[in-house]
Amino acid sequence: MDILEEITEILAEILDIENNNISPETYLIRELGAESIDLLELAVALNSRFKIDVNDDEIFLRKLRQYVTEAEQQDKDILQYLAEKLPFLMHKRLEEIIADLEGGPTLRVKDLISYVERQRDGN
Amino acid sequence: MMKIVNRIEINSGLEGFVLLDRISETGATTIIGEKRYFNDPVYLGIESLAQLGAYHVRFLTGFENHAFLLKINRCTIPAHHILNGSYMLKGTLVSQSKSAFCYALQADKGNKVQIEGEFLYATADYDHMFNKKILQPHYRKVFACLQKESKTD
């Protein structure tokens, strides 16, 4: 079972939804309606399943908008600043996120996969 | 001028709100306590387990955050629904993130499991609702008393 399949299984159980509603592009909050309590459950489930340390603030991009504001206030390059703060996300994904900020919470399933992969690699 | 009263008022309907008699062991992933019941309803046993787990979360976080029960994922209770006598309460941390903690908790009587379940806790920064100056010393004091085998209210 790959990471996507395992995360899909966990999400389907926590959110009580069908597996086929979940893909890497699925938004957790916008589309699946995940609430803060669901995300906390997800965090401990990921720790249990993948044996990785999980920082809730990082994996769920909780400080994303704060980082954007900080970068603007400090007159720093937003992409570079986000890359430092959220090192598990690739440059291309960060560009997507910045372009998508107006639409609401940007967290997608693929961000969880990136986080798990990075933590598994020990980076 | 309005007077600010720094006091917590909890109306639990019980004589005391601490439903633990003693915490005998605390480790990185385990906590063990005791509670004697007197023909009490089973929900008090569930509350005792919830309190035991919450104290372990506070212990792990150095009492620096507010800890609270978020959810009971599952819980089995005895058929007779009454608790009587001394019970050993055990908690094992099974998984965690930075701010969420999942425990397997159980209450044993005479080496037989009476209540067991999975409890999920979360931590949050102290704030205007959960006042650090009041709550942190309160929980530290109760925890210390329970470890000294003193029953506190």
C-alpha cells in the first residue's frame, strides 16, 4: 500500500466518506469539510501509521497566511520565505498555494503525502 | 470599576472534581493511578480515566499548555454499570503529534479490565479563557498531591 492509499484509508475513516472521493488534488477543508478536530485525529493517525513525528502547525499549513504576512512586512521574497518555513513543499506547489490563497484553505491531500515522505526520509 | 475575580467555579454536582486518589507511576508513555468507588455510576470511571490521561499530557508538556479531552474514540463499560471498590487505572500513550495525544486507557479491578477505551486529547496555548496563572499552578499542585498519595479536591 503506498502513502496515498494509506492516507486515503485514514481520511475515509475519520471523515466517514468513500475512498473514491479522495485524490492527491482533493482539498481537505474546502472539499472534504475536515474540521480542526478531524485534523487532530488525522495527525495522531499519521504518527501511528507511518511512525513519524507530526507537527500539526506544519503539516496542516496553519501558519501559512502568517508567513505570507511576515514575508511582506519584512520585504522578503514570499516564495523563498515559504520554502524555508515549509520545506516539505516543492517550489511548484508553493506557487500554486500563493495563487490559490484567495480561494480559502489551500491544504490538499498531496501536501500530506509530501510531509510524510519528508519525515520518512528523515529530512 | 469592575472587579476581576480570579476564581474557577465548577459545578460538577460532586463533592470534589478530582476523580483520582493517587498517581503511582508516571513514565514517558505510561501513567498509573488508583481510585476507590462507592457504588458509583460507571460514567465516573470514564471521567477518572479522562483525568488520568489529561494529567499525563500535562506531565509530558511540562504543564505549559492547556490540555483537554477532545474525543473518546471508543469505550467499553461493565454490564452492571456500577463501580465499587478499588480500581487500578492505566494509561498508555499510543500515538501523538505536537498538539494531539491518543491514549489507551483502562480501569482494572482484581486484574480484570472493567472499562477500557481510546481517548484523544489536545493541547492549546493558555489564553483569556484558560488562564495560565490560575490553571498551571492548580494542575501542578493537584498532580504533585496525587503523586504523594494525598487525595485532593
